[in-house]
Amino acid sequence: MILRVDGGFKSGIDVLMAAAMGADEYGFGSVAMIATGCVMARICHTNNCPVGVASQVSVKNLVLKISLLNILLNILQLLLAEGRAPCPFSWSSWRLG
């Protein structure tokens, strides 16, 4: 059984909390769309995206899709780097007494 979690991930810390609760797979929807310039107009199904992120017009999207891919890779690498960064509040840094 694989536990897949999705929704509300805004930072690498959110992913770490989901992993601590036992998640195996993670879904990034809104954060990926917003990072690529989506304005959440909620008209994706009409093929009239005001930004062009979700439209299917090939001429309009050829250059846009290539630049969006780089932006999306950057945001996912940022989330990965946040998850790999050492926590400043680890157990070994606590001093009792």
C-alpha cells in the first residue's frame, strides 16, 4: 500500500511533515501552477487561459511552455533543497538545565 498525499504544500517543511506522518508519494498542484504564472481564473476547461498556462493554442504556447518548464524545475529544486537543509532546532542543539 502506498500513501499519496496532496494539497496545501507550500514549502519543503510541509513535505517533511507529510513524510513524518508516513507519506510515500507527494503531489504538487497549486504551488506548481502558481509558480508558472497561473492567476487561478478557474477557466482552464474553456481553453481561454488569460496567462496561457493551460491553453492549447500551439503558436502561443511554444515559447511559453519551454520557459515554464525551467520555472517549474526551479520551484521543485527549491522544495527539495528546503527538505534537505538541516533543521536549526534539532534535538542535539537543545540544552537542558
